[in-house]
Amino acid sequence: VQAATTNPSPASPGYMVMTVPFSRTVAAVSTPVMARIKLPFPAAVVSVSASAETADYASTDEVYSVDVQEAGTTILDDPIGIVAADVVYDGVLVDKALADEAVLTLVLSAAGTTPSITDVTTTLVLKRL
């Protein structure tokens, strides 16, 4: 089976996998910041994914997404939509180059009549430049 994301050689130096857990429940229409991360070096983004342990869709209009921003500007084509719990969703990158000492902000959006989402995890794979 071919991997969805190209796998670097195990001998390739400079790759970093950042798993960022957001271990709480968001049970209101909101856009909380899940994390801010300052990179210690310039990097290329290889992939970004997000998932949630639980998500309420009882009213059928709930919408959840995760955005990754560099200096306030998204690096994704669109925020990563979380349309079911316990599924990992990949983001589509539009900005793969992160500046030295860039500040990344991970933002969760919850909308709808009765939104409730718990334990969102975002994973970023970076290559040091």
C-alpha cells in the first residue's frame, strides 16, 4: 500500500513530527487558540493532519475545523474539516515554507446549534531547512 504522504528515508536528517494535543472539551460556538508554537529554525511543512476523540453532530448543523496559521495567515488551502470523530483528516498545504522563528497558531472552530468537540489532536511534520 502506497502512503498518502511521501515517507522520507529513515536516514534523512532534520525531520520533526509535532503532535499537539488539545485535551479539553469545547461546547460552545467559538474559535479558541489550541496552541502557539515558535519554531527555532526555518522549516518546510511536509504534512498537517487533525482528528478529534469525540464530536457531537446531534443537531446536524455542527461544523468543526482546525486551521494552522503563520503570523496570522493560514498555511492551508482551507481549514481541516473534522466531519467524524476518531478519523484523521489531512490538510492541503498552500504555504510550505515557514520562516526562522515563525509563530504557528493552531485554531479550532466550533459552530452550529449544539457544538461539542473533545480532545482534538493536530500533527505537523516539518523538515528543517
